[in-house]
Amino acid sequence: MEKFTLINKARSGIKVFETFEDSSKNSSMINAILISYVCIFKRSSKPVMKGSRVESIEEARNEYKKLLEEGWEKTYRFNSFFKKNDK
């Protein structure tokens, strides 16, 4: 699944929505979304991860929709900072 990244109007906060894969289960079904919170302190510095949580797909969709209505915008600019290390 693609990663979806939103940035707030002030360009100081980012939320990253991506598939949560539970490694304890042997199923390829997607039933949860990992939402990560990121802060940007200076435009010239790397974003800082502040935390994350796992939500149901429906809750994540509702939050994503609400953020868009509040003026958050889609961005791909910071995706390279959030790549997972593949083994």
C-alpha cells in the first residue's frame, strides 16, 4: 500500500498514514493503519518523529478526511525521511 503524507498549513506538522503489518500474524490482510506524527522545527532540518499510533482503517479514513477539511495538504516532499529499512 502506498504511504499517504499530509502537512499542516503552518508547515510545522506532518502526519503519515501507512499500512500496519502485524508480524505476529501470518496473514497478508490489511486491517489497521499506522499514523505517525512528525514535527518540522526548521525548513532546513530533518523532520523529528514525535510518536505514532495504530487505528482501524475506518478511523484512519475519518481522521484523514477531517485533516483535509481543516486545510492540511497532501505532500510527497518528506517521504524519503520515512522509508522503512528493508532487510
